[in-house]
Amino acid sequence: MLTSSTATGTFFGITAISTLLALAILLCLKFLLPRDVLPGVLQLRGVPLLGIMPEYLSQGMPRVIESLTTVGGDGISYAKVFNVTLVSVHTPAMIKAVLAFPEENASRKGRPGSMNWSPFQTLLRLIGKSLFTYTGTEVNHQRLAYTQEFNSGKANAAAFKTIARIVTAHVDTLTNSAASTEIANFKLSTDAFALALWGEHLYGNASHHLDRQVLPVSERIVHLCGSPWPSIWYSFLALIRLVTPGKPTWDEANLRCQVGEIVDRNFKILEQHERNDPALEIKAMRRISMLSGGGRTGPFSQFAVEFAHLNVFGGHHSIGSLIVWLLIELDRHPDSLATLMTEIRDIDPTNISFLTTKTPYLDAVLNEVHRLYPTVHATVRVINRETRLATSKTPVTLKPGMLVYLSILHLHMSTDYWGADAAHFVPERFLKPEATKNPAFMPFSSGPRSCVGYKFANLAIKVYLVRLLQSCAVQVVDHGHKVKIDTLLETERPVAVRLSKACAQDCGH
């Protein structure tokens, strides 16, 4: 026979279980019942409850963006990934509008202390604060320092001798070994060049590319920031309180320590460089430090240290990838190569005035490759505050927590903005001055968060390409290379290249 206390306990137990079941049912109904999160906007529908999470987890965000742009006839579409709303906007006007939103409305990493699946949250845990995650007045001050160092004509003219010297050393190494040389993975060679260039320019460390830790660490950061799994796993760990929100996991902290080790080595090399000959030209990292509160000698500013961490991850990818795509397209289009060779055959690649004023076809070729293969093919903003976005029909209201993805690649490949030959390599389109002003041309993003180093990178790429093509004939060994849309835009497989010195002047070059 049940006692009164036992019966009471049983009653409360049954009540609690029933309440939990009811809440679970209500929660399921909340997700299962169709809802117009963005009324009037096309939705990419998935499976009940999960939405498009299976596609998101199996194929990654780049493929999801591709699917969203396909269904978004009005330039905007959305999908649910469990309880997260992903929005894709893909017209020039809407992309520029989102990029112009103030930080309090939309930011790269969301509100302080909030949890979301933005890749910039992952990057913040891996390398700490950086230009990608600065906000408010801090970002304006630091962007000014970057622009002054990497995007000004004066600074790049001063850096030109360093660029030309590193290019010459790298190309000579590739071409001096034999009459004909085959390189199985040319991307590794161009990455090595970019690392050597950044190492010398920033720290006086031209052997930066020989540090075997740099590339693996950099590639690991790229993978973790682009994959959906780290964000989902981190959200789960934070939910069950196995990690403090905003703090790195053990694995992330270990990777962050490796970044710190690379940075420490580079700073020691710079300090030794300065001690050996204080009269030598000040290196870029010291200038950045001085622009942000540091002295001519002694400790570096906090901003310089944060930039050094960012440079382990960024900088070399775009230079290396663009050079490879340039060689692929020029190999596919011998007429374009012949036109380019006519222009650059006799110019001096160590003379900056030639490369900045007398190479219109080289500029057109480079812009066309930027259009077809933007290294950073998409970016994201986290909505922090309810915000209205104008569309071609009626305005939509973006709500806090939504992730808004902006597909630069879609703009660059759209026949609406580039004509029927949008998918084809046609550098002649950029011989028209208005082409670079096309609102759909955004290889370096747009607005207050646009790339602050693209002029330095473009100059380095131009010097490299001219020097290489003047030194040897370049043949891409295996053809049919396709785009791999991952965190960054790369080739699906390694690109093998054959360099032939004997043919440089005689075989159509």
C-alpha cells in the first residue's frame, strides 16, 4: 500500500515528466510548423526540424551559399539550419548596403558575449583580436595604419626594391637549376614566395618560408574557420558548460600557442636585425608599431603584436593563389599570353613606373583573374539589431542572430552584370575604364571593411608574373583544373608546371 508521501512523490514525478514532454512537443512544433521568417523571400527548404543542416554539415557553407544564390531570384534567399537563419544576399546594392551597416546593427562576430556560428568567432579564439574583429573607433585607427603601410603609393614605392629583390631570388631559384624544370605543386612555390616576401618586408626575415611550422598552422586555421563542425561543436561545449563562451577549447588553445611561437621567432629576428645595424631602413612591423603607440626601439605596440598573429593566417594565400590562376588561364589562352608578352617582353620589372603606368593589358589580365577567382569568395555579417534591408520588391527585416552571407563569387560570375561571357576569361573587358567601376566587381570587398593590403599584393603579383614570364616559358602540365570552393577559392588538385628557359624568347613568348 502506497503511503501519502510516496503517492505525492509519484504524482509530482509524473507531472514533471509530462511537463517536459509537453515542452518537447511544443519545441518540435515550433520548428516543424512552417513559418515565414522573412515574408516574401524565397526559402531553401530542408528536412523537418533540422532544415538544411545535413547539407551544411556534409558539404560546408560554400555549397550552401551556392544553393541559396540559385533559388534567390530577387537577390535574397534564406534557409534554416536547425534554429539558425542563414540569409544570402547577392546583388551589388544589397551587398554594399549590408557591408555599410554600422557595427551595432551587423558585425563580423556578433554582439560581445553572444554565441553564433560566424567563422570570425572561431578566428578570434584562434589568433586573438585582429583587424577582422576590431570594432568602433579602434578599427578606424588601425585601418588607417594598415592603409598607410600597404595601400599608399608612397609606401609601396618604398617597398618596391624589397619586392623586386625577393621576386628575383625566388624566380632565379626556380629557373637556374636546369634547362627544363617540372614543379609538381606550383602553389607551394608561390606560397613560399609570398611567405618570404612578407617575412622580409615585415621582419627582415627572408627565410620565413623555411619555417616548417608556418604553412601547416596557417592551413589549419583556414580549415577550422571555414568548416561548420568547429562552430557547432563549440556551441555544444558551451551549452553543457565545458568551455567558457569566448574562450578557446584545449585544441584551439594549443593551435594559438603555435601561432604565438611563430610570432615570437619573427619578432626576435626583427630585434636582432635592428641591433645589427640601427641605421638600416625601418621594417614595416616596426613602422606599424610606431603608428600605433610603439617606440623606435623596445617593445612593440599591442596592435603590432595582434597584426603579427593575423599575418600568420592571412596575406600569403591570395598572392599564391592568384599567381597560380594567372598561369592556368594564360596557358589555356595562348592569344592572351602572346598579347601580354608583347607588352611586357622588354620592360624592366625592377622599374615601378613601368608596372604602374605602362602595362594596361597586364592590369586587365590581373583584374579578370580577380573577377573569376576571388580568393575570399564570400563574407558574413551577424545581425545584432533588428535592421531593415531594401530589396527590389519590399524591404525585409533582418533580426538579431541571423547570419547574412555575401557571395562575391556569384556577383563576379553573373551574366546580369557581365554579359553572356561572364564565365569565360576575357581580359579585354577590363581594357574599358568603366569595367573596374562595375558595381558587381568586388574582389577586395567594399565599404569600411574593404581590404587594406590589396595594392601591395597586386604589385607583388605583377612583378612576379613579369619576371617569371621573361625568364622562361611556363606550361601547365595537366589541364582541366576546376575551382574548389572551400573557405578560400582554390584549385581542386595541385597544379603541376613545367618551366623551360630555352623557350622563353622563341616559343611564342
